[in-house]
Amino acid sequence: MTSQAALATYASMETTLKTKSHLDGAMKRNLFLLTVCQAIGQSANTMMFTATALSVVTFFPNRSLATLPVTMQHLGVMLWVFPAALLMQRMGRRFGFRVGSVFGMTGALTCGSGLYLMNFPLMCLGGLILGYAVASLQMYRFAAVELVPAEYRARAISWVTAGGVVAGIIGPAVADWSYDKLMPFYFGTYLSMIAVHITVFTVMSFIKFPPMQAAASSTGAEPARPLWEIASQPRYAASVIAAMIAFGTMSFLMSASPLAIVGCGLSHAEAHWVIFLHVMGMFVPSFFTGNLISRFGVLNIMFLGAAILLVGVAAALMGLSEWNFRISLMMNGVGWNFLFVGATTLVTTCYRQSERAKAQALNDFLVFGTTATASFLAGFLQERLGWLPLNQASIGLILVAVFAVAWLWLQQRQAALAPKLA
């Protein structure tokens, strides 16, 4: 398929996203249960971020390495994403997601054992194992599009992503309740994470995913293409770049913001409040992002997301008061939502059913590789350069996403005009 033909096909898909259809009761039920799994499973990830550094410093003297288990989790996502995706392609979504829950239980138990035994390498190993659970969790958004008609693709991704709102409440609440229930501190939190993954494992058994044989037959006579051919499509490249920038910029500024807030003389409580506003900004828009994409088009919403990210940076550069941080990080979350949900919707139009595992895995490998790098560099650069230079550097990153989406928009426009000029 030529580049112009591929873009013309995408243009027709863009039109399809704006059409009306109907979700039957089974579809709504499956999508709701998947959203529940997202909310519960993501809360375990939130608990990991909340508990790790604070638990490590209770016994490990090198405070600069306190977040290393979390970094190992990011690394684990990169290492596990291809095996997890290929397992789901071969054995089905339910089996693959339940394997992810088993890794979640094992990883949480390993981290808890490391804390109990005061063994820092064991906690890092637990983070690496948990990376598989997170890699599986991130694929919920791709599984959502397989549960609904094509015209509901954007809304399904958006609704499942909205589970993060509940996760942002459950995770910190459970961590706050459990951290001192057992000794050492936060040992009870890791045990609570095991319970969370057991719950997800159980709920997952009630979701009816499309049968494997039906997925295979839907591919018709078209063979699976090489990964480089899939990745070289303009819309795949643009969507992956946009997702990388969305997650990388968000993680970069979010990870550095608590250090910057406290460094400016504001309280630790203010840092917690800013992060809460940021998380709500990330996930609350998901209740309507899919409808906006269906109404205005995916590229327009991605442009809007990049613009909101720039508004957040502008708010940060205007001062160092608590309101500058609050507005900046909340806008950062909203911009991430529009750009990332849009990019995910776009990437699901780039592959055939037989190609989904490697196409989705490459997308997440690049996105979460960027996230791991950004979160690792954030604290280092904040300590050496400061908050304002970090935001100034983010402008350049966001403009890369703008250029990528604009490039795709021009390619799509040229493909649409080509038949009229012939």
C-alpha cells in the first residue's frame, strides 16, 4: 500500500470515528469491568510510587537511590512489553492479563520481603518483576478497542483511561491507611498491593474478550507485515512520537515538581496537593476526551493537548508561588490526557489484527522507555539546573509533538486532495 493510499485509508477511518452506532449490554458490561480492573490495578501502581522511596529510606543509607526500585519498574515495562504482548496474541487477552496479575502479586511480595529483610537489591528485583504487571496494565487501553465497534474506539480508550481517577484516590488512601499497620513501616502497603492484584485477577475472569479464532479470521487474506513497514507509516510514526512526548514531558515535570516545590520553601503538604491536582488533570478529562475526538477529530484534539501542555509550561515560568505550581501541573495533566489518548486512538488504526502484538509492543516500548529516562533524569537535572530551565527545555519537546502532528495533518490533506486533482 502506498503512502498516499494509506493516508486516504486513515482519512476514511477518521470519518468513521465521527459516526453513530450502538453499544449493546454485553459491550457496556465488558467495558465497565475492564475500567474497574484499570482503576484497581492502577491503584497498586500508585501505591508503589507512594511507598517506595519512603520505605527505602527507613533502612538504606544512600537516599539518592531511594527511587531505584521504581526506576527498575520502568525498566521492567520496557523489558516485558514485547513478551507480554506476544503472549496475549497467542493465548488471548484474559490469559495474558491474568498472568500480569500473577507477576503483580509476585513483585509486591518480593518488594515487601525486601523491606522486611532490609534487603535493597531484593526490593529492586521486586520493582523489575512489577514491570510486567504494569506492561500488562498499559495494554488495557488497546484491549478496550477490541470490545466495541470501530466508531467507539476513542471513547473506549478514554473510558478505560478514566479509571485512573479512582486509582488516584484509592492508591494514596490505602497507602495512608496501611503504612503503619504492620512493622516495618509500609510493609502492610505491599501486602495490600498483593490483595489488589488478586482482585484484578478475579474480576478479569468475568470479562468476555473476542475469541482468538474470531480475531484470526478477521485478518482475511492479508499477511502480517514486517515491523519496520508498520512503523514507517506516517500516522504510526506521528502517533508514537506524540505519545512519547506526552508521557515523557509529563513524567519529566511531575517527577521534578515535588523537589522544586519544597526547594522553593513551600510545604510537603503543598507538594502532595499539587500532585493530586496533577493526577486529577490526567484522568478526569477521560470522561469526555473520547467524545471530543469523535466530534472534532483526533488530530485537532492532539493539537489541543500540545497547546495545553504549553500553557502549563507558561504558568510555571511566570512564578514560583503555590498557584503557579498548581496551575502548571494541572494543565500538564490535562494536556497529557488529550495528547496521549489521541495518540493511542491514532495508533490503533495503523495495524491489522495479526500485527497488533508487535505494533502495540513497539509503541509501549518507545513510550515507556522515554518515561523511564525522563523520570530518572528529572531529579538529577532539577538539583543541578532548577525548575525554570526544566520547563524551558520542555517547550522544545512539546514543539516536536506539534510538528509531528502538523506533518501528519499535511500528509492527510494532500492525500485527500490528490483524487480531486487527478
